[in-house]
Amino acid sequence: MSTFKLQYLHEIHQEHRIWIKELEFAEDELSIFTRRLEEVVTKNTKIDVLSKAERFQNQLTRHQEVIDQLKQDVQKAEHKIVEMAESNTVAPDRKKTNLSKDLVQRMEMFTSLWSELKAHFILYLTQVI
């Protein structure tokens, strides 16, 4: 688990940028997985294959919702950082604050769950293709 020591605003800004890039990359992967899942469904008629495909589709849809919410929350947190920097006009580069503990934990949980889903999905693809 991450520590929550005080960090400079520019360090938090950098962390936010990394998170946004990670979420955008996950969206790209999600899009690829969705297309692959569509291919599986059109080429297979077995009930067990289709039921697993439906379950994966539901999980992919849910992950897209989580990605959207996380991106929005990171952008809100970034907006707060900008406001802090603008309110401290003397030395904004010396201002320190904490990353949102909740947001850090949610990003860590997303990363873990997304990695797990990817592994299961790739295994599923190897079994049905």
C-alpha cells in the first residue's frame, strides 16, 4: 500500500498524469478485448462459450464505467491542485499536500482487478480460438 506523505504539487500532478495515461491505456485494451469478444461470439455457437462471453462483456462494461469514474475523479483532484498552486502565488512550486488516500486506493484496486481480468480473458481466448 502506498504511503501518504506530503508531496510537492508538481509530484502529485505527475502522479495524476500517470494515472490518466494508465486509464487511457486500459481503455485501449478494453476496446481491443471488446472486438475480440465480438469475434468469438460470431464464430461460436456453444452455450458455454457464449455464456462466458456474456460474463466477460458485463465485466468489460463495468470496467469501462470504473475507468470513466476514475478519470473524472483524477481530473477533479488535478483541478484542486491547480487551485492550490494559483492560491499560493509566492512559491507554488514549494507547496506540499497529500495525494487523496481514497483515490490512490481506488487506482491500486483498479490496477489489480484489471490485471486479473486481462489474465482470465486471455486464458478464455486461448481456450475458444
